[in-house]
Amino acid sequence: MERDDLTGRIGKHEAMVLEMTEAYDRRQDEDGEAVAACNEAIKLLQGYPGMGEDAAVSLLQVQLKESTLKISTRAMKEGSAFIPLINALATMIEMETVNPSACVEVIKLIEELRDAIQKTKDSDTVNFHINSAMWDQTMTDMEK
């Protein structure tokens, strides 16, 4: 009976570790994509004010819209402080030209968001490794 109980606990522990690892991997992927989207938006915005040809502006707007969608999804997890940034990006997507100083300000906000996401991602990695070590120790203890 004790052996069956231990086997059940080990199985539950393994399932929990698998679930937590999969959730961690998803968060890391999402955060990595959000950081990449922020970097892409920054790159696009740095070229935005100087764009003169309609075709080039149109392509830039499409690319910026894609980055903005990725950013907005992740920004909501960081809190409502980033809603004005998303609104500004949405407005900029519709504009043919952008005031260079406004563009610089939006770039700074995107950099802040990117840095916040990266900090969360890094912290999550540290916590996951600490938890992994504890999970491994728990498994070792149960197998003794």
C-alpha cells in the first residue's frame, strides 16, 4: 500500500513538473516574441519620419501594425500604464508622416516596455531554475 501511495505521489509530482515546465516554456516564447516585436517596432519607427515614398510608407505601416499587435498583447500583461503607448502606435500606423519628436518619445516608451518584458523574462528564468532544483530534490527524496 505504501509503495502504491509513493508511486502515485511520484506520478503527480512528475505531472506537476511537466506542467510547470511547459508553462515556463510558453511564457519564455511569448516574452521572447514580445521583445523581438519591440525591437522591430523601434527599428521601423527610427526610419519612419524620413520616409517619403507612399509605397515605402505603406509597407512600413503594415510592418508596424504587425509589431504593434504583438506588442499590445504582451503589454497588457505589464499593466495599463502601457495603454497610451499602444494607442500612440495605433495612431501612428494611420499617419503618412510623423512628428520626429513624437516618434522619439514613442521609441523611448517601447524601449521601456521591452526592458520591462526582458526583466520579467530574466526573473522568470531564475525562479524556474530555483524551482527546478527543488523539484529535483523532492523527486530524489521520494525515491529514497
